Amino acid sequence: MWVISTRVSEAMLYQKFSPARHILSIRVCRDMMTRCSLSYGYVNFCQKADAEHALNTMNFDIIMGRPVRIMWCQCPQE
């Protein structure tokens, strides 16, 4: 996701994306020192088809007053 509100939590992302299909994990990226949100995060789905469904049906949906840009992850995650 891209430029989400710093007030968005993992629980909010789960609530938003759970209708899209089966979620594997969710993470809001945070500064290691301050633990403040870096305004982006990851929602990982169990299957590629679930992610495609979210991308096709929820891209630019609004969360806390901001449109959320959904993109494929371009690098492997830990």
C-alpha cells in the first residue's frame, strides 16, 4: 500500500481487506526507533488469486480519508 494515514493499524487493514478473501498476514511498517508508522504496509494473501481480487476490487478505496494504492510487492519479505 502507499501513503496510508499514520493512524491506520493492522486491525483496520484486516477489517478493510478481509472481505477480499483469505489473509495470510498484515503489517504496518514502522520506524524502528520511534515505532511511528511510515505510512505504508503489507497485506499478504494466502493465494495469488486472493491478492488479484483485492487489487481489482479495492484499489484506491478510502481508509481514514485517504485513497489506498494497492501494488504487488517487488521484493521478497522476511
